[in-house]
Amino acid sequence: MDEIDYALDIGKKVLDLHIECGGKEAIKGFRSRAREFPQMVQQLGLISSITFLLSKVDDDILIPSIKYFLYGEKIDRSTNLCREVRDDGYTSYLVVNFAWIKCKLYDLRFFDKCIKEFESLDDMKILINDHIKKDIISTLKELKEEEEKNLLLSQIEESVLNFSIELKKIVDGIYGGSND
């Protein structure tokens, strides 16, 4: 899968949120993230941009966002995911970008294993969130360390930038193309 295919897949899910959660205002937060992220990556670099999104993560929506965007779990209007993509979009935008990074690193299995192992245990939510955050940080650290040895970070950064530019165009189209 390339950046355009992945952006189209995520765009379809954003369109479904747009429909299910109540129109263009329902994806306003996600759209804001999609519009600012490419420039953020260009100015700050990938690691700083991802850690910024991580600093804004909403623990209550992290797992539902993963289940929706990565596994296609259905949502309804009452879900917190609708609120999150409307109000801020940081968590869902982090999830789609980090999933692409992991895909490029051929290691998306972590989410699968973690969620399947613990999803039936409600009291394990904090542990799952902590493991996901730990995986994000360790992956960024690995990319940083690898940067010194070869071009892995720059290749991943370029791919994420290309994906985020494509996703921005798709989300703007879903939103209606206006600048507000």
C-alpha cells in the first residue's frame, strides 16, 4: 500500500464520520489537524510533530480511535469518537499517522496483539493506553537512533509527509473545500 491508497482508506473513514456524526462540523477538529500537520512536519520534523500529537492524546478515545481507523469498527453518533474528531482530532490524527509509520516499519502487529489480549477487561484500559504510548515513544526513539546510522527516519518522514498532504486534500474535499 502506498501513501495515496492509505490516505484514501482513511479519507473513506473520515467521510463515514462526517455522515454518521452530523456533517462537516463533525470533522472540524480532525480537519484542523490534517491542515496543520504537513507544515508541522516540514518545520519541526516527524518526531517532534508526533510527540506534539502525543502530548494532546485523549486516553478515553485512544482505543476506540484505533478500533475505528485501523479495524473498521462501526461507530454511532453517541460515541466519543464523534466528539473527538469534532472538538480537537489530536488522538485520531495521531492514530492514523502512527499506524502509517508502523506500517512503513512493518510492525503494526503491536496494536492487534495488545487490543485482542486485553479488550474484554475494562480495568485494563489504563494498561493498554500506557503500552500504546510506550510503543509510540519507543518507535520514535528507534527512528531517532537509526537516523544517526542511515536514512530510515528521513524515508519515513518523507512518506508520512506525502500521506499527510494527500489526506489533507481529501479531508478538505469532504469538508467542502472552504477555508473556514
